[in-house]
Amino acid sequence: TRKASPALAVGCSVVLKPAEDTPLTALFLADLLHENTDIPDGVFNVVPCSRENAPNIGLTLATSTDVAAVSVTGSSHTGKVLMEQGAPTLKRLSLELGGNAPFIVFPSANIDKAVSGCITSKFRNTGQTCVCANRIFVHESVHDEFLKKLTAKVSAMPIGSGLDKGVRIGPLINERAVEKVSSIVDRSVAQGAKIEVGGKRWQDRATFYEPTVLSGVTHDMPAAAEEMFGPVAPIIKFQTEEEVVTLANSTNMGLASYFYSEDHRQLWRVSQQLQFGIVGANEPMCNMDVTPSTGWKQSGLGSEGSHHGFHDYLNLKYICMGDSHGL
């Protein structure tokens, strides 16, 4: 639904296919537009579908000569499939794809602020955003303090229905998501990671997973190598700035990144070295309507948000008009 606004604003008609598990927001937006505006019929269209039929809808949109552009939020695999399908018609694509966001805590960081920032970045929406922190790198000199404080806060997180006041951790989107998180945690523990808190389904409910902290994680474990998309914070110890920047960049994703430091030289130096379209320096919430969201590497093409978000829905035209003596 975020993609529809700039497209409509510059005069495009829109066919919106919402995610199979979350169609209600798109349908509500359609109802708002048609009940409260004079938008013409056919300008904003919503096509919900089943998981089984989603590939056919995507193929139709990607190959149709009536569709000038396709904008997608999804996995990197989905983005690659649509690029291949849209190639014969040179389809313009805007892709917001997967992320494997690093969250770095340097020795000079304010640890309390870093812990709070980690909670916000990692556990918002139960860890189900593409910009959530996925790999928590902590310098060895502050590792134990950070781990202790983070574990204490995560242990106290209320779990339950998002409709209940005070709840911080709700359900994952479906049972497959819980199975994925469980698999990543179990495989990481088998390779030497330690569960500090959580690490299992909550009260054996189908779509709930306890907020979890893993220590002793290395960058080659599943908890660091795979996008979690769930409430699990894997803690990785590091020694030097050069080491951690290399580890942070050692992914084919490049959407969001975060780090905490009170060293101003380091703030600018590391911000420039991180190979990500979004860098949060001492800030866990970077996305706003006035700022661009841009993925590097295999995290996407184009931008969303700010005036940059209009560009994918516009064609550039140059007109050179010679002298007209009759005018």
C-alpha cells in the first residue's frame, strides 16, 4: 500500500496485489478511496489472491505490455524472478527486497541507549520487518554488560495479543514463519550458540515464538547468515572496527544498518564504510515519509519515500523546440 501513494500522486493507475496473508489493509485503502474521494473507477484496483495463485498474478503483471512498471516488496528470490519475467518487455522495476541488517555496538557507545535501540530495531513488529536488526555485533570490552542488560529487558517483554494493552511481542504471520525461526535457532544452537532467554514457542501456541537472545554466535551460523524475520537477537562478539565493518558488509544484502558510538570521528567513518542504503547512527528508527528507503546490492532497486519515491513512476522527457517565426 505504501507504493500506491506516489504512483497515484503522479497520475498512474494502480493494480495492487497485497501479500496473501495480509490483504485487509489494501482492501481498506480501496474502500477509503472509493467512499471518500471522487477517484474514477479503475484507477485504484486491488487483486487479493491465494498463495497458490500468487505466481500467476505476478507473471501476468510482469509480462503484460499494458503494465509500464512493477514495484514489489518481497524476497530477493521474488525480485529476481520478476526481473527475468519482465525482461522481454524491459519492464521498469522498483524492488524493496530482503535485508540482513547489522547492529554494531562500539566500546564508546552509551550501553543503555544501545540496548534500548536494539530492542526497538530488533523486536518491533515481533521482528517482522525487512529493516529489523538481524546480526548484533558487540565489542568484546562491553559484550558482557550489553548482553546482561539486553537479556533482562527481553525477559520482561509481555507476550500476547496485539489488541491487549502493554503487549510488546505478538504472533508471527503464520506457522511457517514460526517453523523457520525455530529451525534457525535450533541449527545455531547445534553449532554452539547459547540460548540466554526464550528459544521456543510460547505456551505451545501455533504462531507465537518467545523473544529470544542467543550468545556465542559466529557470523557463519544460520542465526547470522539467514534473515530471521522473527523475535531473535543473535549476539556476535568482535574485537576491531575493521573486523566488524568487514563482517557487517559480508552479505549480499544492503538495506538497513545500525551502530552505536560516542566517537564522532567513528560515526562519520563507519557511516561511509557501511554498504547499506540506510544507516542509523545512534538511531534505531530511520524510516520516515520524508526520507528515502533504498536497498543496495541484492536488497533492491530504486527508492521509496521522500521525493525520490516518485522517480520510479515518471518518465523523463527532453523537448528541444527550434525557432518558430510564425509565433
